[in-house]
Amino acid sequence: MKRGEYFVILGPTGAGKTLLLETIAGFHFPDSGEIWIEGQNITNQPPERRGIGFIYQDYSLFPHLTVEENIEFGLKLRKSASPDTARKRLRGIMDWLSISHLAHRYPNTLSGGEQQKVAIARAIATEPSILLLDEPLAALDRRTSDYLREELKRIKEESGITMVHVTHDQTEAMVLADRIAVMMNGRIMQVGTPYEIFNKPQNAEIADFVGVENILSGVVRANNNGVAEIEVDLGGHSHNIFAVSNYHAGTVKVFIRPEDIILILSENWGKSSARNVMKGRIEALDDMGPLTRVKMDNSLVALITKQSRESLHLQNGEEVYATFKATSVHVVR
């Protein structure tokens, strides 16, 4: 990871994300390999000498200490600042995070969002070089989680601190990350920007995890000026899909995100400018909040807005055309 970066480790439950975070923090020692921070090998250093802040999912606040005393705890352990300097920093952090009014409250009297902000304040009070966050928003309701996502972005931008954030929540990763590492079965499978991870996954396992519901096997039949013609099986029938790709032959995997598919009614299919147009019949319409998931008998799945569904008057059994651009198709070996 780079200095000042918001780096998210994204993966399913049991992938080893928390273990990796705790190894960086020094709570576990690696069987092999080394841990380097800012040019120094810290593999064998104890946790307290690594200059790392750690925030757990359950916040781990001291229940018998007030908010102020919780934040002050780390400063007292350091003993590197004078009492006046420590007090000034304490007040500055509390004002910065808008929790000064909570100073004399105890953790069990705070909401989940307030507890999280206190945990953040305690972690950054010691001015760590890296802040590690283990599923920090998992226990919060959606509204509070949305608010704290913005707070975490602000903290990173204003403090310049390097942040490593573990989560299984894809929206969280997409909103917060400068870069994402996808972790599965104890291994980092791919590292890239949010766009690269969600739109250009390196294999079918990652594609499935990040919501690419249309994962097809195909054979490249031709390639003209960087546009490959790929034969795939859709609903038991052979179809050709066009994709921007450098592959000229051989078997490939074809990935199409469901939100990149646009549905049009049969009578309007000739008006589409998309390179790929596939006829299908609607098998299922599933509401997902503001979106509707549309499954067709040609095996394709589209994700459209409720407004689009209503304007098209879509019903089960209706014949539609699924259209998508060649640039929306990602091809891998």
C-alpha cells in the first residue's frame, strides 16, 4: 500500500482478512514473509512499537472509563508528550470529531455511531503511521453507517493517515477505497482501483464475488481491430458477443455486469446503437430497493431501476431485448 492511501481488503467471511490485519498489528507473527512499514522491517517488533492504531468491529472501549478517559488512555501510555500538550491534543481531536459534548459520558450510554467515533479518536490520538480498521461499520444501521463512511473519508483526507480497512461489504469498499485488495481463502487474489476490481475482475471467482452475474464461457472466433467476436452459449443457443479485447483465438471467460445491460421492448429493438442485442423472455422480476433484478430465459441477468421497469411496464413472460456495449464486456483467459 502507499502512504496516505485508503486501502480496503475486501473478501467473504472466513477469507483471513482479520488475521492479516492482526498480523500487521503484531498480534500474530507470520510463519513466513516479512512486514515492512515506511522502509522498516517490523516483523519481530512488539505491537506497541509499531506505531499502528487498531479499531475492532466491537470498538473495545473501556466500559469503566469516560469518553475523555478512553481517548486519553493511549496518550498516557506514550508518555512522550507533556500533560499540557496531551490535553491540547485530546481537546483538538474531540472537537475535530464533534464528540466534545460526550466527554464525561460512559460507553454504554452512547449510540453505536458515537462509540465508533470515540474508538477512532482513541486510535488516532497517538498519531499512528497506519490506522487499521476491522469491519468498523458492520454493527451499525444503514443511516449511521452512511454517515460514518463520510467521516472516515474526511479523516483520511484531512489527516493524511494511511488507512487499511477490512470489510465484506462491497458498497463500503467501492465508496471508501483508493485501492482494493480482494482476499479469498487466505490469499490476495487481485489488487486494483475500485473500477478495476468491479469492472475488470481477473477470474470467475472474483467476478462472482463482486456481483458480475453474467459469467459465460466462450470461444474467440475472430478479432477485427481490437473487437473480438466470441461465440457463447445462452439458454442452450449459440450466440456471438462482441467485446473490446486483444484475444484473437481460444477459449475465454466473458463477464458482463448486470447494470451494464439495458432492456428494450421488442418493437424498439432496432433502435439500439449497442453492438450486442440478445432476445430473451423475462423469467423473474425481483425488487431490490430502488433497483429490479431481471432474469431472462437466455441466462442473462439485468439490473434496472424501478423507474425503467415501470416505464417499460415489464411483466413475467414478456419478450425483451437485452443490449450492451462491446466496451461493457470484460474478457479473460
